[in-house]
Amino acid sequence: MKKFIKEIYPYLIIILIVVFFRTYIATPVRVDGASMKSTLLDGDILVLNKLDKSFERFDIVVVSVNNTKIVKRIIGLPNEKVEYNDNVLYINDKPITQFFFETDDFSLKELYNIETLPDDYYFVMGDNRKVSSDSRDYRIGLINKSQILGTTSIRLYPFNKIGKVK
């Protein structure tokens, strides 16, 4: 019995390390759908960094909404006014340069009857704005910081596209 325990001990340590790593540090996540096209495609596999909690505009994040993980891009930060007008993103009434597909005009006032995002809330959108279900959709809504599982900037699959994602 002692010999068996000695033989299995290294494997148990490896299993514990892997479980700890995937639970608290990083784990793979799969893109589902076309909402992030052409930056990310359906089926792409990314590394979710669970330690990064300093979210910035245009970070790609994985969000938990109704027990589903979705991949989106942060557009609006807490306490900011967010609106689109003629395909120009305005943050606090100042135009922001961006590189995404066009979208219909909207404002926080029209969508949620608020002027600025509340504390700890983010406005997220997919890069393929015409097909993305995101913070413009009341079923997803504004994203509380606690719903953001982490950031992702590394693609693992497909193998011909391994590397940093912007």
C-alpha cells in the first residue's frame, strides 16, 4: 500500500496544481458565435486571465450572464456617459477613435434612462456590432464588475493564429 501511495503521490500533486491553476489563475474559453468577428471567430479558443481585474476601455473580457460565458469588449467604464452618433463613439461627449463595425445610434439615456454608468458597471459590446447581443440588449444589460470573469488577450486555437489578440 505504501508503495502505491508513493507512486501515485506525484500525480495527485500535478492534479491539484492543474485544478488550482484553472480555478484561480487561467483557463481556456471558447468563442461562441459571430459577435466578435473579425477580431475573433466562432470556435476560437482563448486564455482567460482570472487575475486581471484592472479593466480598461477596449479590453476583451469574458462575462458571466445568466450562467453563460460571453466574450465582449469593454466600451464604457464606470461613471462615464456612453453614446454612439453617426458611427462615432462618444465618451463623456468626446469622440473616441475606434476600429469596429458600424452600429445604430444609441445613448445610455435612450437605453436605460440614465446619464452615466453606475459605480462598478461597464458597457460591453461585440466587435461585430450589427449581430452582437451586448449591453444594448436588456437581456444582457450593463455589466457589474462581479460578472467579469477576467480578460483575454491570447488565442490558443486555431493554431495558425496563436498569439496576442488586440
